[in-house]
Amino acid sequence: MTGIRLYNTRTRTKEDFAPIDSANVRMYVCGPTVYDRAHLGNARPVVVFDTLFRLLRHEYGPDHVTYVRNFTDVDDKINARAAEMKAAGDARPLEAIIRELTDGTIGWYHADMDALGALRPTIEPRATEFIGQMIAMIAGLITTDHAYVKEGHVLFRVRSYCDYGRLSGRSVDDMIAGARVEVAPFKEDPMDFVLWKPSTDDLPGWESPWGRGRPGWHIECSAMSHELLGESFDIHGGGIDLQFPHHENEIAQSMCAYPHGDFARVWMHNEMLQVEGKKMSKSLGNFFTVRDLLDQGVPGEVIRFVMLSTHYSKPMDWTAEKAAGAEATLRKWRTMTFRSKADTITPAEFIEALADDLNSHQAITLIHKFARQGNGGAVLACARLIGLLTPELGDWFTFGEGTVSGDERIDEISMVRNEARQKGLYEFSDELRDMLIEIGVGVFDNKFSSAAYFEAENLKRTLQSEAWSFWRSGEIGKAKEIAAQAAEAGLKIYVDEDGPSAVTGIDEIKAQGFFERKILNILKRAREIRLEMGVPQ
């Protein structure tokens, strides 16, 4: 078994991972509030902790890892969205609207995360199914004087927990000094937070010792994790935006409610995501959901690849260029492993990279190495361990769109690629491969030979992605310039108020002067490479 090391946000050190019980490794990750589609930033923790889930299952066995990710289905944002629907003419009771909204959003979430290749967690609790446990936990905190009742609210006394602020590295006094929000009059201390709040008759609510009401956000995760994983479990994860106040508050109330446990031993946080170098924002025109990307034709596997290409602890930048590069790489990998069987034993160096604080960037670098070596079995085994090249994610990929055998120019280029591979000069082989891909010709490599085929879809996606990038930023003129350039390659890209769309045919590409000029340039380069390798012409 490979030793896993994880960076613990709470101790600020990378630690050897030692589960409380190796026969029952337990992980809790904060899930979505279900009132709208998941945006791209919401998807990053899903991919990150799904990859950790896969690694833990690989190391400890699929039956010995429990992964819990919740759905928050009681929240002011949900109530506000339901009220908007009612104001727009929905005559049903608000409770019925909320139920349909939350059920529907959970369905969307599952469909979108499935498209990214994320395994379903072992347990996906809904907050509304654990109201009794929340009430019991709050009552216990009141009994031990860690919480108090005021004007129908129950609030946690932050200063009653001496370790408050350790996770985020903040002191209570500094937090108060930096606060810019108005303090509710029923609070004893500005830092105290709500465990229970009153509900009016038209809003969701449950009877409690403090009157009809609903839980605060923070108590939900504490109650669900305790009920499903116990007083102490191994890993608690989420986005860095949840570190404070949500996770800080979870720790405080859980440790005060169950002082003999550890709550979570390891805390992991993924960094934030931006788009094209800027914070994702509707005002900037660069805000989109996972479904937006899928509907634009970006495969879920490509989204996953781009996310795994950056270490989870570093800020991630989503760009159209990265997406196009990811798709090209995945096409190469799927092509070379078309007839491969995954190796029974995943290479140790790959497991070691992934076990080093979930270093997915280094793991992907190693898959590139195995691909250059023509080791399809290793590529397949490694990629599938991190959720890539799975049959479930392969619907977008087709193995070629027509043979190019018989085209003497491409046959000659393929022959030079084979000669370079046989000599171990993979940089020459890769150079020619990449040049072919740019003009819509894909290559199939195995340990012994290469073949080529038309891959018009790859060229179409690259150019259409560039057009989308300009269109989303409001640069319609530049998007149309891309469309005009694409026409030279035999691609029809239309740009209208709904964004760029494209139709492509192989015959169109082959008929264009673009293809003829480019293939002659590649042939010229192939002959230069033969001379550089010392092969007689």
C-alpha cells in the first residue's frame, strides 16, 4: 500500500494519512444548496474530492470507504427562488414549489456531475431529513451553555470555544474589528452565529422547543456528519470559500457538542476558479454553468481533464485554449488505447504522485510520458483511476471520420513518424502528429505502427471554442472573424445572438485550398526530419 500524504488546512502541514479505521475510511464534503444549476466553480470540489475518493478506494478497497456529500435543501436562497416562481404565477403552495425546485435541482446536479465522470458518493443526505438530529444537537449546546435563546433564535456563543479561528488563522477580536455588517440586536456578541431561526407560516418550518423555525446553515453539516460518520471521522473537504465562516463554525459547534471526539482529523480545501484570467461574473459575461458548457459541445471529460491539470490547492484558470488542448490530448489517448486493455497493476510512480497530496497535475504528466512510450495499458489504467478514458465518458469520441490511407502525402508523413518512433525520437513524431491534428487529421499510434484518419470534429471544436470565447466577452466582431478564418478550412461557423454554431464535413475540408497548402507544409517538414535523423531520401 502506498502511503498517502495530505495537506491539512487546520495544522498547515502535509501529513501522513492514517485513517481512524482502515476498514472504514470516512470522508465528508459540503455539497450544494439546491436552487439553481451548478456553475463551473461548483464543479471543481466535486472533481477534486471524487478523485480523492477514487484514490482511497484504490488503496483501502471500494467497500471500505464511506463518502458523504450533502444537499442543503432548506435555505433562504431556496425560499427566495420559490417566492419568485410564485410571484410569476405559480399558484401552488410555497411548500410544493420548494419541493419541486429542490428535487429538480438535485436531478440537474446529478446529471451534470455524472457528465464529469464523478462517482456518486456513498451517501447523499438531504438536510430536511435530519431536522430531528439538528434540534437534539442544538438542545445539547444550550444545556452546556454553548448556546442561548433570544427572540425565537438560538445562537452559538463563539467565545465559549477557545480554539475558534484556528482553522482560518484568525482571532475573534480581529474578526470583530474587521466586520462591516450590522450586528443583529439579539446577539450577545457580534461573532455569535445562528443555530436556529424562527419561520413565518408561509415559509418552511419545524416545531422545536424554541418555537416553529428552521436550522441555520452551519448546524446542518455538523448534525449530518455526526449521524452518518460519528463523532470522529477522517477527512472533511470543501472549497476554500467555505473555510470561514462555515467550516470554522462547524468545528466550534461540533467540538462543543461532542467534546470527546475529534470531529474531522484532516481538513482539505480546494482553491477558487476563474475564467480567462478573471473572476467568474455575470457582469463580465464569463459566468456559465456546467450545463452551458455541455450544451456548447464541450465534453464533460474535457472539463474534468482541465480541472485535474491544476493542483487542487492552486487557483485554477479555465480557458478555451486549455479546453481545446485537453480535448486534443484525450483524442490522442483514446485513439492509442482503442484496442488496449488496462494494465492489471497501475504503475507505482503514478500512484505515488497521486498519493502526494492528490497531485493530479503530476499524475497527468506521467500519463503523457506513458503515451509517448506507446504504453496503452498504462495510459488506460492510470487515466481510469482518475476518472478519465472511462466507457461512460466516451460518447463524445468517435474513432476517426474516414481513412486517409491512399493519400500518398499522409502515407509518407506517417512513415517518417514511424521511423522517428523506432529511433526513440518522439519529439519528431509528436511534432508531425500535432501538425496533422491542426488540419483535421488524427493519428492512431500503438507500439509498432501509426495510422492516420480525418478528424474534422477536432478542428471544428477548436475554432468554435475560440469563437465562443470572444462571443461570451461581447466581442462579436472577433467571433465573426474566427468564423471567416474557419471558412478557409472548410468549416461553416455561424455567429448569431445565441452564440457560434458550426457544421462540418470531411469533403468540405478536403476540398479547400487550406488543406492542400497545410499538408504540403507538413510533408516538407517530414522530409526535413528524415534528413535530421540521417535517413536517406
